[in-house]
Amino acid sequence: MVTDSQKKQIMKRIIQLLLAVVITGVATISCEKAASEKEYGFQKIFMPQAIFKSGGTSNNYPVPSGTDSSTYNYTVDAKEKKLNIILGAAVSGTGNESFRVDIKVNNDTIQQLLSTNVFDAAVYKLMPASMYSLPSSLEVAEGSLSGTFNLSVDIAQLKLDQYVGKFLLLAVQLANPDRYELNGALSTTIVIINVDALVIGPAVNITNTYILNPGSPFIASAMNGSRWGTLKDWKANPAALSHGGVGGFSLDGDGATMDLESGWGSPLISNGKLYQTINLPAGTYAFDPSGGAWKWQGTKDAAYVVVAPGLDTIPDYSQIVGNTTVMYKQIAQPQPLVYFELGAPGKVTVGVVVNYVQDQQGIKSTKVTLFNYPKHL
């Protein structure tokens, strides 16, 4: 587990790296001067987070910024139930004197970005003032090129249902320095909080570690002709083997796909199941048989993605809805993840179940994905 102190050190190293880039750039511009006249960089205050991800083109700063301990840009205060997003101020050039700068919020900037459709207002929301706190100023000690401060966000509010699937925006701005000048283009950072990625956790793709034959492309263990086959390493019940004794795999214009399809001359599929049983450590996970989006999804009758902890199979179609021993989602386009938690290591069966009553319907996937969420609120 990475400590808060280590995370702050990581952020300080990022700031130092960015400072080096800025110093090098301005020094290069100054090379045209005679050596006796050359100034080593311009002494201007900026926010390293404004260029850390965007290179200064948008000043956007996503939270979380990555999925491992070297890229976490926040800490969690479990006692106070606060998410502390690490921000900062730095001075470029050769400045080594102490300085003080005010910290403000610029809601007008966010409103303009929303009104001009830079951000989709249906998904992106201005962070309410009741959710966060900021210090009024930052003092950087003499001899230091930079300092950090926290944007503290209330975790309980972050978990409210109204923010599920949303991104929260806040423009944090430096102002009124008592020494040096502000770099106007880089004195504001647009903090973008991915609520699900924090509440559920940054996703780590562990598909290839645990899933056999996960796709891209899928592999068949048997074929009936040139198109229809059976998926290697996946189990298909008799109903799913609807193409002359094989099923669950197709090879056509969409490539080698996981495929449960009926009609167009093929039999209907009643209670057809495709699944795989895996062993996982304790933790929080999500399974998606569409790999993010179905290659083709034309279900007319409800079909389900199912996760069954502790079982060697998935329940029959008629036993899915309302079954509290499994997790499930109705298949749609795009496919939502099916989240699940394991309190102890154990087996889990993941898969899909369909019951095609109407003619000409099915699903195709080019890959499946399994995610782990080792860090979540």
C-alpha cells in the first residue's frame, strides 16, 4: 500500500520534471542572446497540473489520472472521509525566493465550457460548493520551486445516486501572487472527477490473467463447416449448440466472434448458455462479455449477462431475474459492466444466457473483459 507521504513525493517529482521542461524551453528561446545578457528562464508562477495531462492545450486534469500507485493523484483521509486531490503551484526560471499566491474557484470558466458543448452537460456537472473545500492561499518557502495543496472532496456526497456515471468539474485558479508574475495560460487547472472510477475504483484490466480464450480473436475448438463453431475453453449447454451440434462461435465478415444467433434459417435458442468458471482472489470486479460494446446486438427477447459466485454454472434463464445469489444485467448496447465483490478467494462463473422466442436475433462480441478495482472509496 502506498502511503500518503509517498504519494506526495510522487507528485513533487512530477512537478520537478515539469519545471525542468519549462526551464529548458524558455532557456532555448533565450539562446539567441549573448551569454552575458542571457536570462535563465522566465520567473512565472504556474500550476503543474494544468500541463501534466494536457500539455497545456486544455488544462484538463483527470482524477484519477491512472490505475497504479505511481499515477494516483489523490489521497484518502478515511477518518475525515475526504478525498484529497493534490494540486500545486510552482515557479519557472531561477526563482528561489518565497512567494504566496491566492487560491480561487472560477465557476464562470466551467459554465462557459458547458454552454459551448466542450463538455456534454448531460454527463459533466459543475461540482457543488457544498462538496469541496480549498485553502485560501498557498505559501511556498524560500529555496523551494513549488508547493502543494489539497482540493478536499466529501466522499459521502460523491457517492450520492445523482452522481453515478457523472463527471464533476471544478476550475481551480491561482491569483494575486505577492512575488513573481502568473503564467496566465497555466494558472488555472480544470479538475475533472470521474465519479465511478473513484467510487468503484480505477479499473485494472486482468482479463488475460484469468479468462481463457478471451477473444481478439476468439478461438474455436470445433467447427461445422466454415462459419459456425464451438468456443474453446468456454462451456455451452445443449441449447447453445444450435448450429448442427456446435454453437457460441462464428467466423464471418465480423471476424472470429463469440456469437449466439438464431433465425435466418437457424433454430431458435431456448435457455442457451455460454459460460466459464474461474478462480479469483478476494476483491471488487466487473465482467463485460461485450468488451466495451457489442460487435452486433440485435436481441428482441431479454437476454442477460450473469456472474455467479461459488457456482460451476449459471442458472437457467427462468431463474435469473430476482435471483439474489447472482449478479446480472440485461444485454443492451453498449453493454454495462456487471460489478461483483468477493469477500474471500473462490470460484466464479461468468457468462451469458439467452432465450430466443422471436425470430432473427442474436449477439456478437469480439472480446470479453474482466476488471479488478484494487483502490476504491
